[in-house]
Amino acid sequence: MFNDLSWSVVLDDPGRSFLLHGAWVSLQLAVLAIIGSTVVGTLVALGRVSTAPALAPLRWLLSAYVEFFRNVPLLVQLVFWSFGMFSLDLVRAAAAPLNPVYSNQFLAGLLGLTIYTSAYVAEALRSGIQSVPRGQLEAARAGGLGYWAAMRAVVLPQAFALAFPAIGNQYISATKNTSVVMAIGVTDVVFQAQQIESATFAAFEAYTAALVIFVVICLAESALLALVVRGMLTRVRPGVRTAAPTPALES
Amino acid sequence: MGAITDNLPFMLAGLWETAKLAVLAIVLSAVLGVLVGAMRSARSRLVRWPAIGYIQLIRSAPLIVFILYCYFVLSDLGFDLTPFWAGVVALGVFTSAYLAEIVHAGIASVPRGQWEAARACGLSQAITMRDVVLPQALRRMAPALVSEFIKLIKDTSLVSIIGVFEFFHRVEVTNSRLLTEPFAVLGFAAVCYFVLNYGLSRFARRLELRLDA
């Protein structure tokens, strides 16, 4: 087969514009899921490290959230959101204003990916918060800050800096995991590669192109994350160095 | 509830397929992972660099692309694998790259003196690795290995895209045959995976506690 490779199926139109369109979809999905999962994951982690006795049921609920979404396959979750939740009229009506830009499949994929990743981000951040010495919070409280102000201004910046290598790995995993959305019909890179493959039978060329696109995106992302880690660490703890995230530690 | 009980034998038959897939892939990944991890820890560059290349290449690929690759490209190359075996190869090789990194870290955590003592007693490099270093390293790595295997069990659901008739594929077939009960059917699948994986992760945590003691 390697005698008659036909790279033109991916390097020339229409294959090329298929793949570029797919890459744009994957990139949007990755960026939005990373932002969303950071916000949700931070809230979950904050809830889990709370100590008020009245919040015990919330802590139980949040640890169930984390355990459940980490132990069920992403594909199962995506199919649940797209064929379960997005089959309800209520949800479809709520998503309707977004439909001119994003299809329901895209929104279901984004929702599933965000929630799945948020469970991992929450765990990484929680261990970051717990590795900030307890004295930091106590000193801030003694200095007159309220619990939330101390968390926001003193503990969280340090926790993010400590946990960022681990969180960064989750971002890279999330980027690679965007490829699973092709199973619910989102037109991402892998979906487009499969279209090219089924039209031309050039499996090697089509999937190699998809692979190269992912490798380029992930390498660029890990370089960017390494810069962010360095920036965060020098701001919070001058002189301390932690390992930068390596591409793709988790799948 | 009828939606689940009526289709229970059909769906559970897939659980058996999933188990076979997972066990075979775990065995393959463990063999390859220990081998590549040991190579990754070797002092000779000739041995170490191919291992690093293997690990980096595989870890930079999304699993779904890797599965499609194994299925379509291997068949183009003349290896006519059934979807099941293509799935085993894809999952096994993919996970082996992650295991190799864990094995490498485990080997690095065994004190240098163990090596030197074994070598000084006259054991060859390969025998030292097999009988002295690896057994100690494997014990330290056990929790990380279990969480990698849990990931593999979750990942078996992805080979449904190349047509392996495993548990989740059967659940999807059931779901699209009924069309009216997505919450019951998909919820059932989620609960099955959760029980399996959460049980395993509790087991891993107990293992961790016992090793710390």
C-alpha cells in the first residue's frame, strides 16, 4: 500500500477544507471545554475543601459528582447528553437561541466534555489547595480577611500554581478527548478524516492527517502551558520550580 | 424498568465481551509496558531512545484515532484483524505507553544501592532487573497501575466505533431499538460501569494503604 500513497486526498481540496473545518470545530470544543471545566472544577474543589459542619451534605454530593463522572466512560456520558438530555423538548428549546452558531450535537458534546473534565480538574485543584500550608489561611484570617477573601486572595493563587502541572495535563487530555465527540455526530477532525476515508479508501493518509493535526495542537498547547506554569510560579513563589506538564500524560 | 429487564440478557452478553477485551488488552499492555519501561530505564541510548520514541508517539495520539488506525491501516498492511482483535491491539498498545512511563518512574524509585549490591554479587544486568529491581518497583507502582487499568476498562467502550459488539455497543443498539427510554437504558450502562470501576478504585486504595503500612 505504501507504493501508491495519495496525499492529495488530504492536501488538496475538498479534503483539505474538510480537515481545516474539522480542526476549527475541535479547537473551539477544546477551548470552551477547558474554560468551562476550570470554572466548574474550581467551584467543586472549593466546596469539597469547605469545613463548615452545615455543608457536610454538599461535600458528600460533590464527592459523588467527582467519583461518578470519573468512573463512567466519556463516550457513555456523551451519548447520555446527546440522546438523553437533548431529546427533551425543554432542553432543545433552551438551546435553540444558540443553534444558528452551534448544533445540538456540538452543545451536547461540549456539555459532556466540560463535566467529565471538571471532575478531574476538581481533584487536581483540591490536592493543590490541600498542599498549601494551613498557616497561610490562618494568617490571612488573623490578618482580618474573611474565609472567602482569604481563599480567593491567598490560598487559591498558590493552589493553582502548585496544581497547574496536573491541571495542564487534564487540559491536554481534554483536547485529545474532543475526538470522542465524533461518535455523537459532531463534525470534528476525526469525523472529517473518516469522511475522507470512506470516500477515497485512503485510510492511512486520512488518519495520519488527523493525527498530525492533533499532535500539532497538543504540542503547541503544552508549550503554552509550560509558559503559564513558569509565570504563575515566579509570581507566587519566586525561586520555586516545578516540572512543566508533559504532553498527554492522561488519555 | 421493563426496558432494562426485557433486554438484560442481550446487554449483559456484551459485558462478557467487554471483560474479554479488557483482560486481553491488560495482559498485552502489561507485557509491552514492562518491556518498554525497562528499556526506557536502560543506560544505553540505543535501547533507551526507541522506547522514548514509542512512548511519546503513542501518548500524543487520541485513542479514537489510534483505534481507527489499528483497524484500517493494519488491514491495509495485510494484517487481517477482526474488529475484536484490532480493538485488543489498539487498547493494549495504547495503554502500554502510559504503563511504560509508570514502570520507568517505579524503577527510578528503587534505590541505586540495590542495583550496585546485586551487580557486586555477580548478577548480570538483565537478571538484576528481573529479580531485584522490578519486583520492588512493581510493588510501589501497584496503585498507579490499577488506575491505568480502570482507564482501560472505560476505554473499551470506544471500540464500539469499529463495530466490536461489546457492552456499550449493545446498550446503544437497545437504546435505538426502543427510542423511548434513553434515560433508563443509558443510566443502566452508566451504573454498570460505575460499579465496576469504582469497586476497582476502592480496591486500589486499600492496596495503597496496605503498602504504606
